[in-house]
Amino acid sequence: MLKDHPRHRGVLKLVAERAGWGKKLPAGHFHGLAVHESFNSYVAQVAEIAKLDNGKFRVHKITCAVDCGVAVNPDVIRAQMEGGIGFGLSPLMLSEISLEKSQPQQKNFDTYQVIRMQHMPEIEVHIVPSAEAPTGVGEPGTPVVAPAVANALFAATGKRLRKLPAGAEFFQL
């Protein structure tokens, strides 16, 4: 399906290699994969989840590959991917916006919770070498992580996520 999309294929190939896609995982560990394009940047992520003794899961590791053209500042690119991953995990695991009489009940970060550092998985970011023009890295790491984790949950349970946040049902925070 991506024969005409070499940059999508490039991030998929890199992330699969670096995450060990297709190799045997430790018992109770599962992989999920997703790819995304936004702001002219291409991001693929492999989520590794681990089943805990209580039957819930912990997001153990996220391996990320990003093609954002010439890497002007690799440290900033890595930081943006890491932050985007944390922000993307939040609505999957914890955050919710609810409405009452058409008004949002979560109006700031005191009522809209995001995951904290102690809940973050290990993150590994790989930057695709490129001669293309530099592109955006502020947002592209965010939309990929929830589908990658959801695919890992499907690999583990055979169930598709249909409602967010999925925290209490699936995740140990």
C-alpha cells in the first residue's frame, strides 16, 4: 500500500529494525505499529506493552523513527518526539474532556490530567538521514502513539479499543 510513499516506507523500515519487529519478545510483551504524516514529516512508532500480574498493561517502550528532512537540531527533534509521545499517551490512558450542557468540564491542566514522568515508557528516537527541506516536529509525534499502543493491545488481547481513555480497563498507572 505504500509503494508510492518512500518516506513512509523509510520510517517504517527504520522503526521496525530498531524495535526488533518480528523477533521474539519476552513473555507477556507485545508489539504494535503505526505510521503517520503531518506537517510534511513522517513518523512511525512501535509500542511495546507488558502484561502485569494483575492482568493490566504497562507501556514498556516506544521506538520512534522520524523523517523531518534535514535534522537541523537533532536534540530538539528527539525532545519534541518524546514530548509528543507523552502528550499522545495521555488521552489514551488518562485524559478526558467531558461536556455538561455543551460546556467542557476540563478547562485547564488542573482538571485535564496528563500522564506524569513516572508513567512514561522508555522512548528511543531515531532520525532518518535526509537531504529534504526541514519540516515540522512539534506535533507529528503525538498522533502515532495511541494507534501503536492500541495495535499492541490488540495483539495481546484480540480486542480493539473503541473508547478513550482506556486507562482503568487496560492500563496500570
